[in-house]
Amino acid sequence: MSNNLNVTLIDEEIVMADEEFIVSKTDLRGNITYVNRTFMEMALLNEEQLLGKNHNVIRHPDMPKGVFKFLWQTLKDENEFFGFVKNLRSDGRYYWVFANVTAEYDRTEKSTGFFSVRRTPPASAIQVIAPIYQQMLQLENSANSAKVGEQESIKFLQQKLEELQIDYQSFVINLFNEA
């Protein structure tokens, strides 16, 4: 699977400092309109390389598309999204974040884009979520079409949550808070 940065993947995690936050804003289509310094430092990209690009420029190929489909559906339903995301750096290494994405509104209460704040997730949360993502990704990659793969991936996640008798947002927030 190719990645948006077109780099050779290196299986080495870079961990953001606990007191740092990655902040970005996008338009309604996910194109980056603002990034903070921490975002640029973690991605190893400058403003010129990021502004105007789709946020998926840093998507790591280990991330199942089903998670992003779920994210977009959550935002479309006018809810905020919390979740764990593995991002790609321009040097091929990766970093995990705990993301919170919310809609941004103008004075007339019309949605104008999205605001996202990411922080370092607990390692214990990644130990739980990474195998789930791996199974989702396997379902996506084994399907005969991308759309079917995403549907199977989301179905698997929903079944997992039903087994645990919890909704997705509560699940990831609990994983974050249990550390």
C-alpha cells in the first residue's frame, strides 16, 4: 500500500512530549488551513508542504480506512470525534496521537471546517487499539473492493464494541483515561 508522503516506512515510533499538543484546522473537505509548530515538528513538514493539502497527507498505511469513514460520519452527524490515530512522518517513522476533532462554525452557526487537537496517547491504549486496527486493515485488504472492505472493517469494529457493550467514543476515552 502506498502512502501519501511516498517514503520508505521505518518501524520506529516517535513519541511526542506529554505537555505538547498538535493543533490543526481544515476546511470542510479536510484540506489543511492551519497547523501549529508541534504538528510541523512531528510530521517533519513545513507550512508550505502542509497548507492546502488534505489532512490525509500524514496518514500511515497501517490505519484502516474504516476509522476515517467512522470519523467523517461522526462529524457529519454533528458530533465531536475522539480516537487513536497512527500518523506518518516524512522520514518514514510514525507517531500515535489521541485525536479530538470538532466542527468549527461561523457567526451564523454554519460549519466552516474542523478543528483538531491531538495529544500523546498512553502506551496501554495503543496496545489495545493496534490489534483491532490490524484486524480492520486485514479485512479491508482482503475484500474485493475498497467500499466492501471499509464496510467489513466498520462491521468488525461495531461487533467488537457490541461484545464489550460500549460505544466507540466511550471505548477510546476510557482507554485514554485508564492509563
